[in-house]
Amino acid sequence: MRINNKRIHKINEQPIRSGSIVYWMSRDQRVDDNWALLYAEELALNRDLFVVFNLVPTFSQATLRQYSFMLEGLKEVAEVLKQNNIPFHIYTGDPAENIPEFIEEVNCGALVTDFDPLKIKRKWQNEVKRKIDIAFYEVDTHNIVPCRESSQKQEYAAYTIRPKINNLLPEFLEEFPEIEKQKKVHIPEIDWESLYEQLEVDYTVKPIDWLTPGSTAAYKNLQEFIETKIEKYPEQSNDPNQYAISNMSPYLHFGQISAQRIALEIEKADVSKEAREAYLEQLIIRKELTDNYCFYNKDYDSPAGFPDWAKKTIKEHRNDEREHVYTLKEFENAETHDRLWNAAQKEMLKTGKMHNYMRMYWAKKILEWTNSAEEAFDIALYLNDKYELDGRDPNGYGGVAWSVGGVHDRAWKERDIFGKIRYMSYSGCERKFDVDEYVARFL
Ligand SMILES: Cc1cc2nc3c(=O)[nH]c(=O)nc-3n(C[C@H](O)[C@H](O)[C@H](O)COP(=O)(O)OP(=O)(O)OC[C@H]3O[C@@H](n4cnc5c(N)ncnc54)[C@H](O)[C@@H]3O)c2cc1C
């Protein structure tokens, strides 16, 4: 077996039957460095192998911006699968209908999919499970250390998951085998135009042009980051004027590159220990912590998921007077009194990617300028998911819950509105970076 079986989770009790093998690609939209596809290929020895993707025409707050990034990336998936003689099918509509139908059509004996901690994906998976009578496997090819392996419970914070992940990294941070070319079969054509036409999304949020979608572009972006920016990462990644960050999050979100590939390339490169450790802390520990949060906390998408100390302090400060209160529309249109906040909002509107440091400030100010933490949570998540290229991700739920609800954080000195939730201020930003320069760029 080329794949560590701890990455594989059997979803049902059904046996592998005769017939083809299908990989239902969902979160991890790439051909190379994909353990789920590799496992499907392994099962398909002397059988036909198919890859299927189900496109839901509307998904959370996703707009044309995110859908186009995804579809353009899927075009590359189709091309690379074709080079390997693997038929790729895309269906639109409800996966609970389409996947079982496809299984029938290709006389499938076992189904493989990729791991995703989000509720909607788990719901689809359960619906499909109920309708099929063949073996159904889930492979965690998103996390380096599989989410079910790193911990069996919700972790309190980075410091509690870090030793668990670090202990298991030597076992899981390994090179990927290459996918093998299959025997020649008919490869269906995909009508991309018709897929775009079937979307039911907000077309006013336009695609961006500063970041090219797809696995090849993701790899190129990574190499550029390693060559030109990673050494600045420890010192400058918190300065939104420096852009000493990797911009890998949209690629990671759509699975166009694997975090494991990024970590392997950084391990191989001539990178200082300090830069490597600072970057891998974010890429591995912080990122895998949010998968842990979403997988083990069913309330990850609401303030009910906040820790008890945070719920208590928020409740105690519920009636504190707010100097400024804004509506969703005012936030959305960047119409607050704070030019730094407005600039951050504009950065997100225009580029689809707000700098990490500004995301924290941005979400915390929404808490300060709304009447309740519930409202703040909803507004922050709504805007995040509508405009960020990397939105609707466990990192988004984790990031908003950290900012507004103290998730993965600790109690701080008590103050108005925030209670013991960590506070961030305009003057604090002025001490950290040139606010004028940032504001001038986006306002
Ligand atoms: C309010 C708020 C909302 C957020 N929403 C999202 C979101 O929707 N999608 C998303 O992917 N990230 C989100 N984040 C986390 C973080 O801001 C982004 O991952 C980061 O800005 C992505 O840019 P980058 O790839 O250039 O980051 P880099 O600094 O280059 O980091 C590399 C990778 O490490 C991981 N990473 C970095 N920072 C964090 C973090 N704080 N938590 C978890 N993983 C991290 C990401 O996978 C990132 O791509 C949010 C954070 C906050 C505070």
C-alpha cells in the first residue's frame, strides 16, 4: 500500500464490489499530490477509474469571483486527467442525486471522496452514503496530519494541538507517489460555457486578475514566494504594506495545491530556520487547528461555538453603550468613520484578499460597532464569504470566531463592549505599520 491507511476512513459498512472505481473530487481540486485520487487509483488496479465533480450552482455566499477561480482551476484538472487517460465528469445540481446516479451509470464498485470538516459537505456525504451499497471511503488529503489522527477532540488552542501535530509530522510529511497513466479510454468533453451559464450567483462581484487560478500557477506562486519573500516572513508578515505573505490561501482553499507539497518544497529549499518555522506554523498548525475546530464543534458557524469564558464576558457586556453602530450595508460599502477600516474593506472588495493582519482588525471593529456579538459574527462571516477568494473555509470560521469570540485565544484585560475578548486599536496599528500608506493604496 503506497498510502498511509490512517489517511483513509471508511464511511460505510459496504464491501468493495465488482466494477469501476470513482473518485468524487470535492475539496481537493488537483491531480498531483492528491492522496484521495492515489487511493482511488490503487483500488482501480485492473478496473476503470473515473473522477467526478459535482458543481452546485449556488453555494453559501460564493459569487462569480470564487466560482470562476474554481472553474478555471478545474479546467486544468480536466486537462491533466485527460493526459493520464482518466475520464472526468462534471455534473451540476444536487450531489445527493448526481453522485448515486453516476455510480449506477459507470457500474461503480467503490467510491472515494476527500475529507472536509464543513457541515454542508458532511451532509452531502451522508445523503450519498444512504443511497449507495458499495464501499465508500473518505481520504484526508487536505491536512498533512489527517484531522482524525492529529486529535480526537476539539483542541483548545494552537499550543494544545502543536505537540500532537509535531509528533506525527515525521510519519505524514512524506513525498507523494506520481499518478500513473491509465489504459486508453474515451474522455468526455466538458462544456465549460454551459457550466458558467448554469451558475446562480452574484455576478456583480467580479473575478480578480492579479492571481492566476490553477495548480500550475499555484506552484509558480509558491516558488516565487520561496525565492523572494519567505525570508521576510518572520519580520514583515504582519505589515500590510510589505506583502511578505504567500497568497497561497485561495489555492489551498480550492485544493489547487496541497499544503503538504508547500511544506515539502520549503523543507527542500535553502530557507533559514526562522523563516521556515514561522511559515510552517501558519500553514500547518494554525490551518489544521481550524479543521479541528470545524470537525469537532458542530457550532463552528455561530457564536454558540465560542468558549464558555467568551460567552460569559460577551453576555456581561451586551448592553454596553456603543459609540458607533453600523448596518451591514454601511459596512459593505466601507462607510464607517474609520479610514483604516474602510481601506481594509476596500482591499477585500477590490482584490478579493484582505491582508491577514487587517482581517483581525476588521472583524474586531465589527464587534465594536454592532449591537451584539451574534450580529457581528454574521456580518463578518457574510462579507468574508462574499468577497474573499479564500472564503467559506474552516480558516474563515476560525478567523472570525477568534476575532469576535475568543476561539483559540485566551481572556485579556476586561474593557467595554469586548469584555475579555482581545482588543485591537487604530493607534496599535499606527505603532505597527504606516497606516497612511495602506489607506492611500485602497481609498
Ligand atoms: C477575520 C478573519 C477571517 C479569515 N478568513 C479566512 C478565510 O476565509 N479563508 C482563509 O483561508 N483564511 C482566513 N483567515 C486566515 C488568514 O487571514 C488567511 O489564511 C491569510 O490571510 C491567507 O493569506 P496568505 O495565504 O497570503 O497567508 P500566509 O501568511 O502566507 O500564510 C500561509 C498559509 O497559512 C495559513 N494561515 C495563515 N494565517 C492563518 C490563520 N490566522 N489561521 C489559519 N491559517 C492561517 C493559510 O492557509 C495561509 O494560506 C481569516 C482570518 C481572520 C482573522
